[in-house]
Amino acid sequence: MLKAVSGMFLSMMAVAACSSEAQAPPAAANAAVEPAQGSGSPSADAAKLRAALLPVPEGMHISYGPELGAFGSLKSTQQGLAAVRQARLERPECAGAAQLDAARPDVAKAPAAVIAFGAERGSITQAVVALPSAAFPAPLPAKCASYTADVDGAKVVYRTRMLSMPAKGDQSRAYLTTAAGAKESAEIGSVMIRRGNVIMSMLVVGRQVQPDGLFELAKLADQNLARIKQ
């Protein structure tokens, strides 16, 4: 079963191989941003989730979103699924390991809000999803700590380690992945936090991702989650 990297993300393969695609032209940074919508009208729950999204980080601009709607209908989710289908993985089961499974009907229908920020140095993508019940993805399997993939004809080697992030919310987890290709390499910091039935997912992509910076973003994201859960 194919999995999307949480509703907010493109797949790891797509992000690592094409991280520059998340960057909008400079003019877009000054444009008014209206929420985009998935195939259905966003519910009141999805609109509430928008309040949990991060504000624009200093030195970055909004490159995508905010997009509201059912998790499975969001453009970002569909792009992630398509990227997984197009890539050839040594271990296909690792494509969406430790992430939300958009192929599950209950997850696909869940209200969600997604946003992405870009800058020359990298990108940040965040999603907030309200599941029908409290659930948290299983940790990354040991066999998925290192594997290879063919992305658009280029071989990419993925190596992932869990980070010792200070506990957030009811459950939390963070990883740092190195994606190394023949010509380029990138680091991908990923964070997932659950408060009640709401899950926040975040990907930080750049040539280097500092764990301390990732943890600070996680702290801010968790504070926003706490506010909407009050």
C-alpha cells in the first residue's frame, strides 16, 4: 500500500531530489495569499486547523498554501502519492513509513491544513490533520534506516536516524534523513506531534538541517497545537 508523507508533504523522494521546486519567485512573497481548497469545500474543522499553522519564518516566504480540506483531496497529498508511484525504491514499504497513510479512508477524509515556506537555503512544509480518533504512526522500522531509490533516473541513498527531541504534546517523534545523490545531497528533518486526535507533521529540507533549529520549530508548532486544543 502506498503512503503519502503526511498531508503537508511531498514524498521524501520528491522533496530531496527537487527541493528547489518549493521555492516561489520573489514576487509571490508580496502577494496576498488566499487559502486554496482540495476537491471538497473545507470544513469548519479544517478552517480551525489553519490557526495551528506556523507564521512565515524570518527570511522565508509562502511558497504553497495555505490549503484546506480533506487530507486525501489536497494537492500536496496527491503529489506525494504520485511521486512515490514514480520512484523505484529498494524497499517500497519504506516510502511512507512512520507517516500518515493517505490510502486509509478514515485518514483520507480527515480535515487538514497545509502550508509551505521557501527560501534559497531550503524549505519548510507543515500539515495539521484532525483524525477521527487519537492515533500515532509507528516508529520507523530498522530496515528503513538506509535504502536506495531511483528518482527521475538518478540514484538517491537515504539514511535516517531518530533524534532525541524534547517531548511535545501527547506523543512526538523527530528524524534526520540524509538524501545523497551523484550530484546533489540534502538533509530532511521531520517532526510529528500529536495532541489528542490532531497530528502536526513538518518537513525541513536544506543542504544542512540543524537539530536545534528543528526542535525550535517543533516547539512553536506544539504551542499552536495547544492553543487550538483548548
